[in-house]
Amino acid sequence: MRVHFIAIGGSAMHNLALALHHKGYQVTGSDDAVFEPSKSRLAKYGLLPQEMGWFADKITKDIDAIILGMHAKPDNVELLKAQELGLTIYSYPEFLYEQSKEKTRVVIGGSHGKTTITSMILHVMHYHNIAVDYMVGAQLEGFDTMVHLTEENDFMVLEGDEYLSSPIDRRPKFHLYQPNIALISGIAWDHINVFPTYDNYVEQFDIFIDKITKGGILIYNEEDTEVKRVVENNTNQLRKISYQTPAHSIEDGITYLETSDGPMPIEVFGNHNLNNLAGAKWICQNMGVDEADFYEAIASFKGASKRLEKIGQAKGKVAYKDFAHSPSKVKATTQAVKKQYNNRNVIACLELHTYSSLNAKFLKEYEGALDAADQAIVFYSPDAVKIKQLQEVTYDQIAQAFKRDDLMIYTNPADFKNKLFSMDLDNSALVLMSSGNYGGLDFNEVKELIET
């Protein structure tokens, strides 16, 4: 089968391209720019486009499927040629469904925790040598790609993103997977450029539940009041299983999970991660892994990439980086670090980097998000605001939104770095939250700062 990717360089897209190459497909692709690590990974298997840009003559009648990435525009010359030739065009989630429609599909949805829960499930399966197909939103230890596809595996585990499917398909991705087993971890308004109101956003999860196959299983976080309301009001014929944060304790910076065999030390921490763990356990049990085997495997789970990922540690000092950027995630991460290191000075740094977080109307959602930290710093780039063509965000607006008198705010990367590297980090826990890199911060330098 010959497949062509329009916008092959994206994180998700290049991983799917590699998965199909490993499956034996003939894969080609185009993009106007490809960055690391996608560039090296595609080049290794001869899949990196020879020339950057879009070329209509690449699109020929012998292509069996076009996979269209979100980076492309509706007027992309390759897309227009494919439409003219009547080729089969798939969005990323549509193609994944085509690859898994004969399998048992397990879809992890929710505004937060999706990647971590999916990663926990895959870690457990990998630990017990249970082969499954999968798609996850982070690079995992022990896994070569973020997408794996076979003919023979019975299960397909999918991280269910609620963002749009493609430039010409405005449906949320997780509406297309039609799960047999599904999970919803939480609902907190996000992606306001696509879902302008809270009610409109919540409605997407109700539709997701309707898409679960009749007689399927829905596992949900009953501690999230919105999730509980949406699930309990939905009339789809499903088996519904609720979960909650399990009993645990913290001693000397180590979290112990209460099990039937007594307290068990685990690598991850924070109520939100323990809540994620409870959801993952139910999914694994419905995939045939019993509770004892789950606990044995999860004890060695260190977390998904960029999800409370430890940068460096020395006596009395520790630093983490985290992908948190939405208000609920920022609050949960900050609280988790303070609870884990309650006798230390917790320094929480947040970069406002996404479309939603840089939107002046959305900023008020961050009230209280950094309250658990002893010191709080916010960094944002006015240039990023201009690039996203948003209304200017001011220093005063940010200060007012977080409602914290001692909040430090930086707009210059050098000033932020100088502040960070001049702070007294003895007896401290530093957490850097962002989907970016604070204008070019080298996390290896942060590691050196902590460990020297």
C-alpha cells in the first residue's frame, strides 16, 4: 500500500509514518519545515522529504491513501491535487480507525491526564510482554515510536485528543475512534480557539460517550464533578465504572500506594497522578491484567516524557519540567510538588505559551493556579502573542488574573534565565511548566545548576 503524508514532520504525523514504514507500507511525504527530532528519525528510514515545500506533482493516481496533517492549509496544492484526482484522503484519526476497526479499541479521553494514563497502560503491557497496537502523545521509555500498528494484535490503545482532526475535518479527533473501552479523566475548558464556550467544550465529551460501541465499557473519574454529571446523564447503553484517587501516604519524599499487600513505593507522585493510576488500573483489568500484576508493573513507572519529568536532583534540591499549561493542569502540578516536598521552598515557573493561555479573555481562568507554590514566576513572550494574532496581553492583566501579590512576571528570556540562575535553590523544589522552552532555556543547564 502506498501512503503519502501532507505535513509529515509533525510529532504525531512522523510517528505514524514510521509505524507504517515498519508495517511494510510504501511511505512518502511533504512539509515546508521539519525540525528535530522528527528530522533525524525520518532521515534514518529514508522518509525525510528531499526538498522542503509542497509539490502538486508528488500527488499521483497510484497513491492509495493521503494522510492530511493539521499543519497543512485547506488550499495546500498537494491537497487540491489529491481532491482533483479523487484520491482517498484521511485525517490522522480517521486513518488510525481504519487500521484498528477489526481490533478492540481502548480510547483514553479527558482534558488532562490522557498521555499519562495511556503511558501507564502501555508500561504495564510492555512489562508483562503483552503486545498491543497503540498511539500515545509522548515518547516512552522502552518504545521506539509513539505509534505502533500490526495486523495481529488484538488491542489498539489510543490517546483520545479533543482537538480538530484536520484542516478540512473540524470534528474532534476522539469522536472518530468509536471505542469499545473508553475512559474520561477530567473536563476542564481548553482549546478556546475552537470551542468558544464552556458548554460547547463539554458537549464534545457527551458526543464522545455516544460514540462508544453499544455494550461497551466507560471508565470515569467520579471525583471530577463535570465528568460525573456528563457520564451519569448519558443514556448510551454502557457498563459504567467509576474510579477515585487511591489511598496513599508520603514519607521522606516518597509516595506509598496502599495495596492489599501493604504500602508499595511508586515513582510518580501527586493526587492527579495517583488518580490517573486508578483509571489505568481499571483499563488494564478490562484488558486482562489482574490487580496484583498491575501493581507489580506500575511500581517501576517513572512517568511520561515532560509530565513531572525530573531534570536533576542533589541533596536538598530537585527540579522537574512539566507540560502543564492549562489552568487545571498547572494547579494540579503545583499542588503535587508542594505536597511531595512540603518542607521545601517550592518555586513554580509557568510559561504562557498556548493560544488559550495567551488569550486576554481566558487569563482569568488561572486565578489560584500557582497558590500552592512558595514562589511563583510567569514568563510570556509578547512576540508569541503577535504571531498568534491575539490582542496584546499586558503585565497588569497577568498580575490581576493570578491574583497573587508577589507574582514575578518576565517577558525577556534572558531576564527570566538570570532570575532563575540567581535564586537560592537550597532546600527547594523547582518546577518548570510549559509546552515551550521559555524562549530558549537549555534544560541541561538547569540540571547542572541543580546538581552542582
